[in-house]
Amino acid sequence: MRSELLIEIGVEELPSSYIRPAAEQFLANLSEMLKEVEITFGTSELFYTPRRIAVLIRKIAMYEKKKKRKIFGPPVKTAFDESGKPTKAALGFAESFGKTVKEIGICERKNKKVCCLEFEDKPKSTKDIIKEHLAKVIESISFRRKMRWDESGFEFARPIRWIVVILGKNSLKVKVAGVISSRKSFSPRFQSSARINLGDALSYEKIMEENHIIVSFKKRIKMVEDGIRSLLKSNEILVKNKDLLEEVTNLVEYPTVFRGNFEMEFIALPKDVIIAAMKEHQRYFSVENSEGKLMPFYLGVSNSPGDNLSEITVNNNCVLRARLKDAKFYWTEDLKKPLGDRVQELKGVEWHRGLGSVFDKTKRLVLLSLYLCRTIGRGSEESIKRGALLSKADLVTNMVKDGKEFTKLEGIIGREYAIKSGEKKEVAKVIGDHYLPRNALDKLPSTIEAAIVGISDRIDTLVGNFLAGEEPTGSEDPFGLRRSANGLLRIIWKFKLSFNLHDAISKTIFLYTSQENISIQVDTEKTKKGLINFVFTKLLTFLETKKTRYDIANAILSVYKDDIYVAILRINALSEARKSPDFEKLVIGQRRVANILKGIKNPNLDVKKTLFENKEELQLWQHIRELKEAYYQSLGEHSFVKSIEILLSFRPFIDNFFDNTLVMSDDEKRKNNRVALLLEVKNLFLMFADFSIIVVEKGDRKKV
């Protein structure tokens, strides 16, 4: 017998960013629990709004699967005599469990034949299992922050106010966080949170819609998109923002789109400022014309059926007008002082406790950016120097310092003020773009100058935090260092920036220790080692997103961690070489070399030609001598395809050597000579990658 299960968790409004992850966790945790107790079920459906998370599970079994268990008894030799008749041991074993001797079976246990009895436990009902486990399933949902609000100490993102649990048409009583579940849900606040009586699980979505609650996220987002399209006129284009669309959809239970406007006087403000004023505080969508110019109106989303849209629109216009007046005031006041004159004010802004001010960071940024510019050999030194100097100056402007919703415009505001202050466009680009990318989906800098200042800024931030002992641990990363490292890698990837990371880190540490107001103990080697490992570990993750095999990337990074871009070139070349028919055999050969050389205590053995016993030893040794210089040259010139071709040429010589040579000879001198030869081979390969850790597929092993 099967039925449907509905569970709804009613809460005070959840933050929009919490809702989807929490709902998905709830469904996953609930499904996992049901599978663990062996309750079968069919499809499931997930619903969520700011005030509720609900799961509908179809065709759920009313009982767990029947479970059989065995109880072991005395050995067969003890339980039965030679003629097969039961002894007192067998009779006592059966009687003690309410069974007859005929029901005794024979089982294998610890390589001995013993008596056993089989029992079939009465299955638990789904109803009882839900009552037993639901509270734990709900509490296991993780959030960035949780609250406690009742004496039970139960934790959740927001207080739980009601719970609905319906199995088929029957309501189950389950106590969670002091709340006893029922079949009663509640309507939206614009309907005074009236009670909604739910009859059965399958009618849930329909009944909620009748009460102006669109529990399906897909339906709500479609209502928003349709509403926006209906209000846009010809030559009007929505400034698309996927994050904002999802956010507003999770701020309402019944979305209605309305159209508001603002005065033309505010259009003179920078486009990004107006968009920020509308988006960050009011969650409005901006509109532009076909030429990309912002238009003096917006589209908002109301949590109501739309009965009083005119009043809602007027009120929202008033709120936006106040925001834009603030922005205009900040803009006017800030323009009274050129951006360059604000750099000295950064001395009063602490960057990191013990590591000085933002002014100190700016000085380091100028020097490190120029160093990388010269090392890489690209970009205008003049634009980089001026751009780095002004890159943080907007932090002390009224717009960023006091504007609240405009703080996310760091760099963008600086770019606008730089242009108004008469700075060159290239310099303004550096100021505006060096923060890019701000997140995993953000665009990258548009110029090489901005890219160089951007990676310098991230290296300085990473070094400073590692010096201060602020390395990310587990899920904790309060200073966004993983984001900084990811941004660094994306910029290097796009612009093909080649530089030695060890040298850049050492240069940055020197700049820190050279400043007067540093008040922390500096451990240079620990910082460098920890940061190098951190960045190259992030590179492994980054390359996985590019469909690079983990073992290929790890083979390179286990031996090479100098230049990020060069490492990427090596990995790409090795990935391509893997397609060669000789590649797998070469890997097997290197694995044999690595295994033989395990535990070798004297790696400084010399190869002596006079000790060669067969031609295969001599040929391998000669091949090394013939190609060593060309191999070194290919590595130095980053001609990694050529490097791998040279390594692949060793395969027949290595194979012939192993086929005809006993490495661990009884003759100590010959054994050491062969070990020395293999060490030369191993070290040659390790200059490129550790081939021995590359995974060989089972099918490929058979071919070798």
C-alpha cells in the first residue's frame, strides 16, 4: 500500500539566499533518511517561499521493508548427536527463543557450522518513522547562521512557527522546536496570515495558489518575467541581472510587477550609481534604451495580488527619490576634490590589524605592480603606476564611505571620479577593473594594465593575511582568500601571464617587512610555503572546471610550483600527450622505475660505463647523453610538446632495459650502477612531471 507525504515547515521570513539551499538540503536529508530505514518511494517535488519550505513525496510505502535477522546458537556437533538427534543444547536453544527444533537451521560462522534461528521483525510504519526522525532531519539543515528561540534549544535560520505533516489524507502529530504539527498552514501576511486547512497531500499546491501563495519557484519566476515583459514598451530593454531576478522571486509569495519612475535630474549621475541605488536597497530592475542609456523608470516586484499597485508605486517612487538625492549629494561633494588628492587620506584607514593602513597597501601595490609589469614585459608602466596609486582612493569618498548601498561600487566610483578629475582613460580603466572578477561569475579586467594591478592586489592581500595567520580553515574564509586566489588564477589564465610566484611572494613579503608600522612577527618561509601550496591547490580545483584530469594536473604540480601559467602549459601538453599510444606504456615503465627505487638511501650514485653488462644498459645510457641538452633547452623555452616527445622516445629503451636486465643483482657494484642509471632516468622525467602517479585505466593495463 502506498500514499503521498507532505511536509511543510512554516517560518518567519528567511533571507532569500538561504531559501533554495535549505530546501534542497531538506529534500536530500529526508530522502536519505527514508532510504536508510528502507522505506521506498517514487518521485518528489520541492516547494519554497520566504515563509515556507515544503516537500511532496509520491508513492511512499506505508511500512519499511520486512527485515530478517539470524540468531546463532551452539555448534552443530554439540547440538546433534551422531545419529542426528537433537541434544539438550539444541532443545534449550530453540525453547529459549520460542521455536521448535525443526526450525533450527545450520549456518556458517567463523568457518564453523553452527545452529541458527531466523526471525522476521515486524516492520515499522512510515508514520512512526517520520515521528521519530523528522526533528533531526530538519535540524540537520545547515545555515551560515542559526537562531535559538525556545527552551528546547532547537536551532534554525529563523523561528519555526508551524509545521504541516500529512500522510495521504491523515495529519500526523510531530513535535519540532516546541511546535506540534497539524494540517493547518497560513496565508501571506497581506492576508493577515489566515489559517489554511489542508485536506490531503496532493491538493497542496492548488490550495496554496487559491490562497495567493505560489509555492513553486519556477511558477513565481515565470510570473515575474511575464510581468516585466508586459510592462516594457518598444525601445525599452531590461538591464538583465540573474541574481536579482532569483532574489526578488525568493522575497515574495505572490509576485506582482509594477512600474515606477524617477526625475530626469538624476540621469546625470553615473549609470552604475543609479543602478546600485535601485538594486541594492530596493531590489528594482533598471531599464535602458537600445543605445544602452539608462531610462528614468524602473520595474519593481510587490508581494501582493496587485489590488493597490498605484499606492505601492507612489510609495516606492518616494523611497527611490530619497536614495537618489543622497547619491547626488555624495557625487557633488566628492567632485569638489580631485581623486589624486585623496590618496593621503588613506593613512587613516586601517587595512589589517598589525599590517598597516590602506595607504601602506597602496604603496606596496604600486611597487609590486611595476615589478610584475617589468617581469612579464607587458603593459604601460605609466598607466600601471598611476592606476595602482589611485586604485583605493575612492574608499575615502562620501559615496563609498557613507553611501551604504554604494559600498559595492569600489573601483567603479573611483573610475568615474578619475575621469572627472582629468585622469587618462587607461588609468580610469585600471581603477575600475582591478577588482574584477569580484565573484566566480563576474567578468575579467578589460586591459593588461588592470590585469597586472589586479593580480598584484590579490597577491598582496594573500601574503598579508597569511603573514597574519589568517589562512582559510574548513568552511571559514572571512577575508575571502579563496575568492582572491580564484580571481588570480582566472586573470592569469585569460591574459597568459607568466611570472615566478615564489619571487612575487618574496618581493611582497619584503615590501611588508620594509614598512615602518608593521607589528606582527614575520615567518617568511612558513608564509611562502603555506601560500604556494594554497594557490596551487586552488589551481587543481580550477583546472577541474576546465575538464582537466586530476591525475594529469597533479603529476605536474607535484614537481613544479614556480610559474602558474607555465604549469598550465605543462598540464595542457601532458593532457594532449596522453592520447599517444605509447603514453600508457611509458607511465607503466616510470611506475616500475619508482617502485624499484623506493627506499634507496644513496641517491648520489654515479653511472660507470665500464660496469655495463649488456647492450640495453649502454643504449639507455647513450640515449640520455644524446638527448639531455635538447630536453633541457625545450623546458627552458617552454616547448613542452617537444619535451614530451623526447621523454616518449625513451619508452623502447626503458622497456628493453627491464626485459634484459636484473636491476637487483647479487653483484653489489653492478646493482648500484643500474640503480644510478635508473635514478638518472627518474630525475630526467621528474623535471617535467611525476609520471608514476598518473592513473592507468584497467583496460589499458591489459594492453601493456
